[in-house]
Amino acid sequence: MNDVEKSEAGRFSQLHLELQDWLAGYVDGELDDHHTALVEAHLAGCEACRGDVARQQIMSRRCQEVPTTRMPFELHKRLDNALADAPDYSAPAPRTTTRFNLRQWLTGLYRPAVVGAGGWVVALVLAGVLLLPDVGLRSHDHIRMVSDALADYQKVALTDLPALANTADISAPAKLAGGRLLATWHTTVGGEPAQAFAMRRGNSLVIQYRISEHVLFRNPDVRQAMATMGGYRTHENQLEVLAVPMKEAGLLIVGPANAMPATSDLEFESI
């Protein structure tokens, strides 16, 4: 290779590196005419960048297919009121845990070193986080209402259920397809009175807890999940907990993961 060819190769390599930051804008149609022309001229002679653009276009279409959950205005208002009334707690020190958290690991990949390897890598990481099937599942160690509900469920599972005199006069807060009310009793969740409704769903025991709105919105992680996903979901071993808002109240549902309803399948008696 002579000096001219080396010089041309060096300029091409430098241009290739500079254009990496423009490819995402090119895919999204955000570049002006001048920069668009430069990118297209480079793409004509660079197979690697053409492949990069193709991958980004595919990922962009996939991300656009992800539905965006819109929170109702009434829930927006209730969240604002709950935030205004919430006490000003100082943030607790983060807990040290050895549990592997895939979501945190994926999010941690979003760093400049990774971005330099190609915009499609970042897109894949973000899409992986968005498309994880258990995106609503979170640690509940610091959420008292969840711990209380799980403790009550585990205690009830080992004892006889209270007798239910007349099912015609009592109904659970949420209708569950294939569910039958077995018993109801009063308990304490999150330090405040709550009412429990035990149901049989298939061969599983599912318990609904009607709790106060204050208890439901007390924790910031729960409030964030309500705002972004319409509900909070977590699990412990084989049990799963779902927290959702109702009219002037909150609802916790506890049961085996395979017997738990999707948030969209819930039909409330009063909301």
C-alpha cells in the first residue's frame, strides 16, 4: 500500500469513527440534509455501518410496537394527593444483597464504553429491559404492607379458615375468573386495619386484602410502579403479590404465581 492509499484509508477510518454518533439520528430522521448526505455517502462504501443501520432500524420498529400504558386522570390526581400528604421520610441506606438482579445488570450496561461499540447494543439492552416478562416484579424487603400480607397469608395457609355464614351478602373487592369466596376476616396490613377475603381459584388459595389508600401509596417504589405500570407486583418463593388502586382504597392480592391474575383481567366491584 503506497502513501496515498494509506492516507485515504486513514481518512476513511477517521470518518467511520466520527459517523458512529450520527447513525442513530440518521435512523430516526433527525439529521439535517448536509449530515444526511454525508452518512449516506459513507454507507455506500461501508458494509459494517450498513449492517449497523439495519439493526437499529429493526430495533426502532420493535420499540415502537411496545405499548405505552396511560394512567387515568383520576389516578394521576390520587397520586398527587397521596404524594402531597405523605410524610417526608429520609431515604434509607441501600441494602447489600447478593441476589443477582438481571434488570440492574442490563441497565448497568448503558455506559459510554458500550455506546462506543455501536448504538444497536444500547438499543438491544433497552429493549431487553422493556420486554422482560417480569418487568413489574421488584424486591419487597422494605415495603411493610407486602411483608404483612405475605405473613398473614402464610399463617392462614396453616390454619382453618373462618366460617363464612352468607356468601350472598359478601363479595370480594375484585372478581377473579373461576374464583369462589371461602372466608373473610379483619387483620392489620401496613400498621392499619384491613379486611381479608380468601378465595379458591382452581386448586389454589388466593387472598385479597382491602387496605387504606394511605398504606397503598406510602412507599415510593410502589408509587412509581403505579404511575408507570398501573400496579405493583413482587414475589417471594412461590407466592406473588399484586398491589393495585381502587376507589378510595387499595387492594393487595396474594397467591401462588400460577393462580394470580393479570392486572388487566381484574374486575372491581367498586372503582
